Amino acid sequence: MSVDHTVHALIEARAALAPGAVYALGVPNGATLSYGELARSCRRIGALLQAHGLRAGDTVSLVMPNGLQTLRVLLGAMHAGLTVNPVNLLSQPEQMRYVLGHSDCKLVVVAPEWAERVQALLAGLDRDVAVIVADPDGAQLPGEAAEAALPAPAPDAVALLMYTSGTTGVPKGVMLTQANLAANAQAISAEHGLTAADRVLAVLPLYHINAFAVTMLAPLAHGGSLAMPPKFSAARFWEQAAGCTWINLVPTMISYLLEGETPPRAQTESIRFCRSASAALPPEHHRAFEAKFGIGIIETMGLTETVAPSFSNPVDPAQRKLGSVGRASGCEARIVDAALQPVPDGTTGELAIRGPNVMRGYYKNEAATRASFTPDGWLRTGDLGHRDADGFFFVTGRIKELIIKGGENIAPREIDEALLAHPAVLDAAAVGIPDPHYGQEIMACVVLREGAVCSEDELRGFCLEHLGRYKTPKRLRFVTELPRGPSGKVQRLKLLDLPD
């Protein structure tokens, strides 16, 4: 099938090619949505949103957990040429109010349990916003009836407005076009060799770019399907994964699964690979997962600004590199120095990306948009890393999270990985803290495995052996959990605010 340059075209092409093929399967209720039904529901949702006064280019916000209805609304709105804004359900009320206000949404589709809270937030805005209350697992929206054949959106029309969680300041609204989304769906499908016979277990929330791009949109490009439970459950995961050919996870989920029982072979035998994304996967967890479950992991990486994945390890396990996010996938990538000039392989610098998946910019924030691009059009990621001679990229941390001790740059991930190698440690993250002599010292927060006993002295001795004196944390704190964003990425700067 030729490359289709819009989400609208991907949906229509699949509906014409295999209308009876299953696109989505509800778990555990067994409800299905075929490609033909998806296209028809897109036209009905387009008609309903038009009846509410929305026109091409307007924004629809969603405050909904996962469900087949959530899929239908997101795809139906984009199919109609509207911009969708899936709101992070983990947002603090003030953050959610900011997003609903800043997005200029004209309508919000909200799950019943969120309706009262969202109405209260909308009451404080200086504009009227329509509201549709909808069951995430429902088959239709209230008022949904006739179909409408609306004009197909242009490839450069903004289809997704997704706000980054950001460790500082207010969230930024990333504008992604129909072409951005379609190009990435094609790239994911090609990178992993996916076909119409493939089904992915979709446990990540659709308000996160990884789930939106990888589990919702990629099947539209290769004609595969997704199985969607309401949310991730470590206890029920393998039962839900039975019959799937691949799974899409973040490192936090991998660590939870490692703590659980080994499932019966019947629940895992169809799974060809596990895709890990959104945050660095510690090599210890990588090895342990493959040994325990017999499923190979493909490590990948991307940003909201690049519609999730921009890097991927190869499907062939013999070609993968442990600890690497892989090679550029569906785009170009390079490492640049502080003057934004490319550096030789093996040299640490900032990761920069260019390609059809890169965002148009930040909504109503031209200054941030300008600052995010080099003069010749490369997106600055803010990630530190290097490329090896084989073209594999290794990411060592965020520029703003780099620990600079006595003038030496220390990547927090190096500290994390040393601590994670200790058998009593379940999770760990390092961060820089002020120090009058060195400028910064190292603090590490550690989560112990259930039932494990380990003293601060024992951990410090372990670090001295594996990291040396200079990189051994000055301060070690035992905590019950680490602060994480919706993608599972540790929010390092929030470690500084954890109560004693």
C-alpha cells in the first residue's frame, strides 16, 4: 500500500481494503471494532461534532481513560479535520485547567466520573465550552446518528495538540500534523516488520504520545489490531496478552512484571517481541526480562515533539545493542555541540532530530518553538548522548539534569544503573544537589525490593566498588517510590522535593 499522508487516508484505505478485519478488541469485555465500522463511526462523529458547531481546525479535548469509545472519538475527530487534545488524567487540577484554557478547545468529551470536576474547571474560563459526557467503553456518543462525508483534511493540518508534562514551568502544547502522525505510523510498522496478522496489547494511556502513536495509529498503517484493557495491571497482564504478537511497555511496567510470577507458556508463546520506550531501560532489567519471560526486548526512544519513536533497535536480537536506544528510525539524527555543530562519533553532545515526524511547533509559543530548533531546522531534544561508529545512539541523560561536580559532567543514569545492579534495589534515581565545595554533589533515591534489607553503608560500599569515590552518592535516601510522569520517566528534579 502506498504511503498515505493523513490519518483520514489511513482509515479510509484500511476500510476499503479489509472492512471486516478487526481493528480494536476490548479486554476483557470482548467488544470489537472493525475497520469498516471505524470508518463509519468516524463519519458519524464528524457529523455530531459539526452539529455542535465545530469546524475544521477547531480543537476537541478528551478527558477519558482508555476504551474503544475513546479510540473512536480521537480517530473520528482527526478524520473530520479537527485537532484532538487528549488531557493527561494524572494532571493536577491547576494543570488541567491551564490545558483546557490554553488549548482553545470548543468542546470536551469527558468520562462520567470526570464530568463534575471538568465542568468546575471550565466554569472558570472566559469562553463557553460544550461538553459531551461519554462512557469510554460505549458504542456511541450521545446524539451520534447520521454519517457526514466531510472534506478530507490537508496533510499539514494540525491533528494533535498534546501537552508535555515538563519538569519546570507550565506545560507546552506540541502541535503535530496529519502528515506527522501518518509518517510515524508508517515508520513504526516498517521498523518492526508489522503486518495485518499482528496484534499489540495496548496498556499505556492514550493521553500519552507513546500509546497514541504506537498502539492506536501504527495498526492503521499495517492493518493490524490492538487489544485494549482499561489500564495496566501487572497481575492480569499476561492473561490479557494471550493471543497478542507484540507488547508495548515503558520501563516501570517492565520492573513491575519482573516482580510477578512467570506466566504459563500458553500466554506468551504468540508474543514475538516486547517494545520498550519513553525512558531508558536499565540493562539489568533488560537481561532479567528476556531471561524470565523468553521474550526479546526492542529498546526505542522518542519525544512528544517527534510523535514518540525516533530511534529503534533492530528486530533481529543479534543486531541489537544493550543500553542503546537504537538507530534513527523514520528520521535523521545527529549529535551537536554547544555551538549546534555536528560532533564526531563517540563524542557526547545534544541529540538533534530532523524528519517528517517532527512537530510544527508549540501552540501559541513562538519563543519556545524558535529555541527548540537549530537555524538549519534540526529539533533540539535536550537529551545528552553520543553515537557510535555503527550509527547506534546512546542517551545518558537530560542536559538540565546533568550533575556537574567540580567541573566534571556526571550522567545520572550511570549512578542509577550501578545501584540497580545491587540485588536489594528495585528502583533508583540520582540527582545533583547543591554543594559549597564542588558546586554540586550526588544524591540518590532508592526503592528497595519487598522484603529486602540493605543499609546505607552497604549501598555506599557497593557504589564505591562500582563507581569509584568521585561518583559515589554523598547522600542516599530510601523512599517508597520515585516521582514519574505518565510515560514512566523519572522526574529527577522532583526528587529534590521529596519529604524526609
